[in-house]
Amino acid sequence: MYKIIKKERLHDTIYSMWIEAPDVASSVQPGQFIILMIQEKGERIPLTVADFDREKGLIRIVFQIVGKTSEELSTLKEGDKLYSFIGPLGKKTEIALYGKVITIGGGTGIACIHTIARALKEVGNEVISIIGARTKDLIIMEEEIKKASSKLIVTTDDGSYGRKGFVTQVLKEILDKDQSIKKVWTIGPAIMMKVTCETTKPYSVETIVSLNSVMVDGTGMCGSCRVTINGETKFVCTDGPEFDGQLVEWSEFANRLTRYQEQEQKSWGIYHKPTHTCRYGKETE
Ligand code: FES
């Protein structure tokens, strides 16, 4: 069983948890993910590792409430235990000395970019990070990303904090001025990653995306996470999660992300079914 050592609320709907998982912490690398289950019959949630502490055997996860299981996860307390916590899964980020690189995080993708930016900086790259969200409250892990980068630029769609606008506008400004950018990593909503790739294409800068497909087993057996890359079928869980963004079939990817929407809404409705007090004073559904 995997104990929740520390829990923090980063925003109304975003939580950070440090989980005791020494087997995962001993071998995890930037870019990899875990799949957790709250209980034996529960849903499996894939989450990119936001941080790790090998000495203490801890893994940090950051998640947003988007449905029934993530909401249930948010109700757990420090000391509670998860039924399973499998990982590290997926391929690690290709960390090498490239020179000047850009890492971009949007929404909870900010947490996912953290270990990648840090590792790139540790090997000597100049790392410019751009993080963005709709509004100020949704900017998470700013201090950690700042420390992991050579330079940090924050954007908000509504201008409530940092630069007003999208991360891709800042990216374009940098690419216009600086021809020495060697590679870009981007993690966030599908539309943000797609627009990032469209932005970098005219400059021929390699752009790596981390895809967050719907997963079931996480081991390449079920096919749930399949995507088309350069005309070929790939599994995000075993071939990814990182791919060359210019080769992703984005419309198919976006469609597949919503294919369980009906079931998700049904499950959410059942979870939120109002409870009432019966005439014997006992809480019942
Ligand atoms: S999650 Fe089943 S094949 Fe990837």
C-alpha cells in the first residue's frame, strides 16, 4: 500500500501529493508516469511524475479534479493509502546537452514539465520555461519551475498575472528574435500542444509533446491509448508518452480523448447523487 505523506491544495481544483513509493522513486526518470488506483475496483489514473525524492522514496503527483475518481482522490488525507501505484511507466525524456531549449507547461502540464526542465538544466542546457494558465490562481509550482530553469516567463489568458496572452505568443516572440533555440518541449491541453507545434514548424525547431491519452492497463495490451504518429499506430503508454509533435495526428487524438465522456458524466452523476437522512436518522443514498 502506498501512503500519502504530504497533501497540498494548489488551487480549488488542483492538488499535490507526495506518495511513499520507494520502488518507483528508485528508478523514475523525467517524463515518465505512474498509474494509480485508489481502491481495488477503482479506475486507473495515469499521472506524469511532477517530482521525486530518491533518498526518501517519494513521488510527487499533481492532479486536477476532472471527474469522479480525481475528486475521490482529492478527499484522501495524509496518512491514507492508495491501493496501487504502478511505475515508472513510459519512456524517459531524452536528456542531452542541446544548448538553448524551451520548456512549456500549460495548466497541470506545468507540473509535468518540472522534472524535464530541471534535468535539462542540470546537464548544462540554457532552459527557458514558459508556463501559462487561464488566470493567476491556476499558475502552479512557479517557484519550482523558476529554480529548474535559467529563465521563466509566466502568462495568463486574462492578464491577471505575468504576461497577458498565451504561451505560444511568447514562444513566437522568442523564436523570431533568437535563432539558437535547439528544441522545445510542451505539455498541456491538446490544443495548446498542437498550436505550439504549428508555431515552431516554420522555424524548423524540433518540438516534443507529452500525450495524455485515456489509458487502461498502461502496458501496451489494451490499445486504449493508441495514437497515430507519422501514419503509424503507436501506444502512448509504451512508445510514449513523448512524441515528435509535428508527426502527431492531432484531430484523431483530440477525438479519442472525449470518447468516454458519456460514461464519465454518468459516473460523476452517481458519485454526486444527493444523500438524504432516512427516518431512522441513518445516512443513506
Ligand atoms: S493503456 Fe493499454 S495499450 Fe496503452
